[in-house]
Amino acid sequence: MKRNLLLLKITFTLLVLNNIVISAQQDTIVVESLAADKNDYYKLKYETLDMFLRDETRLFKFAVSPFKPNERYDFSIILSQLGYESKLSKNWTVVAELNQEFMLLKDGVVFINSFDPGVRNYFLKSRQIEKGVSGNNCNGVYTGIKASNLLRATKTIIDSSNDTYVGFYIIPELNLGIQQRIYNLFYVDANVFVNYDTATNEPGFGLKVLVGLAINVGE
């Protein structure tokens, strides 16, 4: 009788332990499954949408900006830009832009080719990297300064007259903008700017929106 009772206790204990082990394994599988789903979610988000998390230290960019001023002006502008941007630190980047501008007037056209070097400060970037909400990249809000039209070639065709100018035409420019990568190839760069034309001694301001392709050649 005692022997049967002992065997019954041992059997019951083994069954309890077996149920505990099975339950623990099931919980582990559930946790691992949830973790995998979460990782897959962030991986998918990272690869397709959230380029803000990627490290991108050097970018080649090509963009266009069709722009038509207010009706009181008699011209429209199409701007294409080939650019290069490279990180100097977490917050600072250096930019170099080659711009081709086509201005359509009522009585003629103007072609402008210019080289614009400058620097940008993504002033929130280092804090965002520390918090883990951003990679070391060229995305986000920035302030910038550049020598607009440092080297400029202009051709004006009005009626039957042609005029060509090549030389330095420095226009210091300050801007505040935001640049954001979209998917793996696209980006948008929008900024407001103020500048000063050293040739005419006139200040200027405006809004520039660029949409185009960006290729990462860094990390």
C-alpha cells in the first residue's frame, strides 16, 4: 500500500513537472515569436519607410524644382541640381551643388549654371542619435550657409540679342530647411533662404523645394 502510494506521488510529481516544462517552452515560443514579429516589423519599416534610422554619411543627389513665381512676375523657372553632401561630424555636413537654371521670360530665355558650396548644421542630430531615434545621416531639420553662385555662367537670349557672362558672382545665403530621405532612392529638400546680392547690393529671400534621387556612397 505504501509502495503504491509512493509510486502515485512520484507519478503525480513528474506530471506536474512535465506540465511546467511544456508551459515554459510554450511561453518561450510565444515570446520569441513576438520578438521575431517585432524585429520583422522594424526591419520592414527600416528597409522601406524609415530612412531616418539609417547611417548615410555621403550622398550624391540629383533633383529638380519646377517653380513659377507670383502672377505679377513674367517668368517661370525650372531648376535642376546635382549635389554632393558629406558628414563632417554628427551635426555638420559640407555640401557642393551644381545648379542649372532655366528661366522663361515673355520676351526671351535665360540659362544660368552655377556652383554653390556651403555647410549645414543638423542641430538636432547628435541628440537624436544618442536617444536612438536617428542614424548618423543627412536627414532632418538644418540651418545652412553657402556661397550661392560662387562661379556662375549666364546666357541671356532676349529678342535677337545674346549676352554671355562667366565669372564669380558671390551671393552669401542663409537658409533654414528640412531634408528627408524617402524609401531607398528618393529625397525631398525644402528650405527658406535669405541672401544678399553683392553686385546690386540688394537683399533677397525665397522658398526652394527640391525633389529627386539620392544615392548613399557612405555607410
